[in-house]
Amino acid sequence: MVASSAGTPRIAIIGGGIGGLAAAAFLQRAGLPSTIHEQAPRLTEVGAGLVLAPNAVRLLRRLGAMERLDEHAVPLDIGWEFRRWEDGRVLSAENLAGSCERLYGERTYAVHRAHLLTAIASTVPPDALHLGKRCTSVTMRGDTAVLAFADGTSTEADVAIGADGVHSTVRGAIVEPTPATYSGICAFRALVPAARAPAFARRRAQTLWIGPDHHLVHYPVAGETAINLVAFAPARDYTTESWSATATVEEFLAEFTGWDPRLRELIHGAGTPGRWALLDREPLQHWSHGPITLLGDAAHPMFPFFAQGAAQSIEDAAVLARCLAHDVRVPERALRRYESLRIDRTTRLQKISHARAHLNHLPDGPEQQARDASLADEDPLIANGWIYAHDAEANETATPVSPSVGSNMRPAMTTRRYR
Ligand SMILES: Cc1cc2nc3c(=O)[nH]c(=O)nc-3n(C[C@H](O)[C@H](O)[C@H](O)COP(=O)(O)OP(=O)(O)OC[C@H]3O[C@@H](n4cnc5c(N)ncnc54)[C@H](O)[C@@H]3O)c2cc1C
């Protein structure tokens, strides 16, 4: 391994989203400086919300990021609510006040993405961030990763971490490059000013209205000044996958014709909603090769139906930093260990998030009635304890599985160039 002048490995992160920044922050905390290469000219996250469950909150707290989020994060004390589409009948309600903290040591929060990104970025040295650097390829030269950028520059690293999202360029250096497929589902997204939102949507609750082929979710964010509204509907021939694509309120309302009339008031507050086609990918069997690995959506994109995508990227970041810190002289082994510690959990989440689309969108009938009955019986806070109780750093000490070369691994090559 060629170490930097300080004797530490040169670590390059491609992508400065939630996962990439969290990786830099955890590495920094472990005494391993890194460089982030982000394609955008400045750090941005779209105006939309995220739910942060205890498994993510406990890691962010250790980074010092929760303190910075404090005035903006909304604790979901009223909890989670499932409602029936046509009349808003409550199918299940989980009060999180106290119970989440008692069971898992942390509350569940709703946050604006930009606030989360800023909070994590504040724990990363500013000179670590290189903006306007679109990575076009990652290749291997011996033990070293060579990163090429669209501006014609290149750099070498002892470890290259692809945190470059669902369209990951780095992924092509590890597995056969394939485009993500369209899921057939699209999302309408909006931030409704709290002053324009009906009272039921201003409560500190994450409410999910479920019905045939559609579901709609809302919760307050940004210090309760806005309501995050996201709704899922059949994409039909819509295939634009861009955080900046928009729809009209009329298109949004048309999807929810016949639903509880109270939702119309909320949707009317949506201004110009965003519209975004959800992408799909099969779970990978391996996501590391030599000094190159993946993290977050680049490794395991998932439907947002368990609200765990960002949380899993933060968990990845914490585990990866620990593995590299423990095995700093042999990064390749550290990356294999990281992957083996993470892959079962993230694959399981990808699969259950996928299955949830079917369950949330059932037409009325016997299967829907059985689902509603089980929602009434089940306590999701307990049933999903394996998600929320997980302490990624504590589990990092588990004995690693020795990974074998899987079917999706490209044959070993010393020099490779992929788009
Ligand atoms: C509607 C919706 C709701 C969601 N709700 C939740 C929720 O409540 N809770 C939760 O935990 N998760 C949620 N998620 C999932 C979450 O948004 C993602 O899992 C998370 O953003 C992934 O982070 P990431 O850093 O891996 O990837 P990204 O956020 O996609 O970041 C990738 C970064 O890499 C950069 N990049 C890409 N290519 C290159 C390149 N070639 N060179 C350099 N830079 C590059 C991009 O500009 C970007 O900054 C939701 C997702 C959706 C769509």
C-alpha cells in the first residue's frame, strides 16, 4: 500500500450525499482523513424530508450531528399512523412518545434533507470536500485505485469508496454495469408550508394513507414550519428520474380522486410538486473489489417504504470507518470485512422494502382486509426491533464472514476502465 505522507491510506470518496459525507465524518473520527469528490458545484439536497429512526440517530449523535440538527429535527412523538384511503379510518396507531427511547435509547425524528446534510457536513473538515468533480471512471493499477474526472484530471487512492447513489459510476468497477430499471411507481413530493396545511398534518406524526395502487405519507419537518408530503402512484409511462422534475397540483390530485376529501386541502398546499420515477435494482451479492467498495444507494438502493435508505448509508459509513481503522495496513481485507458485516442486513431491507409496495397498494378485498387486521394487531415498533435496535458500531465487532467471489463479481483484472 502506498500511504500518504502522514502514513495513513489515501481514501477517496466519490459522492457527497448523506452517505459520502457520513463516511468522511466517521473516517475523520477514526483518525483517517479522506477526500470527497462531489459532482455538484455546491452541496445540496432537495426540499424534501426524511425520517430518522433510532438506528441512524444513535450514530449521528456520536458524530455530533444531532446537536446541530436540534432546532430543526421534529421528534415524531405522536408516532406512526396507518389510515384507510377513502375515509381516513385509523388502521393502526403507534404512540412513540417515550416508547422509542425506552426500547431503543433514541427517539425517531423527521428532518429536512438539507438540514441533515448540513449537520453531517459540519463534522467534516471543509478542505476534504472537492466540488464540481464528476468521476467518470475508477480503474485499478496494482493495489491502487485511479479515479478519472470529467474535468480531465485524475487522482490515485489506496481506498476508493463509491457513495455516488443509484446511478453509481463506481459500481461499474466492481460488477457488470447495468442501468437501474424503472419500478413502475412514481413519487409526488412537496413541502407544504405549515400555515397552509390542515391541522391533522401538523401533528408530530408520520401518517401513511394506504389504498389501491397508491399511498401517501406526511409528517412535519424543519422545526414544524413545513409538512413533508410524498405520495406514490403508478408511473404509467412516466420515466423521468430527477429531483428537479415537477408535476402540477391537478395531476397530483387526479391520482387521489375518491380518497378522503381532507387530503385535497393538503395536496392543494403543494405548490409545484416534484415528480420522480422510482428506480429498482436487484440486491448485489458483492460490492467490493480490491481497494474499491460501495456504500449507501450505490451498493443497495431500496424503495423508501421502510424509510431506511439514508439510515443504511449512515450505518455503512460507521462500519466502514471501523473496519478500515482496525485494518489500516490491508485496506482490501478491511473492505471485504465491511461488506460481509453489512450485506445481509441491507439485502433484507431491500427485499422487505420492495415487498411493502405490494402490501401498501392492495385493492380492497380479502387480502387488504387481512393486511388491515394484521396492522391492527401488530406493533411495528417491536416487530421491526431488528432495524431500530441495531447499533452498527457495536455489531462491527462480530466475527466476519469470509466472502467468496460471487457470481456478480467481474473477473480480476489489473487495469480496468468502465463508464
Ligand atoms: C421519496 C423518498 C423518500 C425517502 N425517505 C427516506 C426516509 O424517510 N429515511 C431514510 O433513511 N431514507 C429515505 N430515503 C432514501 C434516501 O433518500 C437515500 O437512501 C439516500 O439519500 C442515499 O444516500 P447516498 O448518499 O447513498 O446517495 P445519494 O443521496 O444519491 O448521493 C449521491 C451523491 O453522489 C453524487 N454523485 C453521483 N454520481 C457522481 C459522480 N459520478 N461523481 C461524483 N459525484 C457523484 C451525487 O451528486 C450525490 O450528491 C427516501 C428516498 C426517496 C426517493
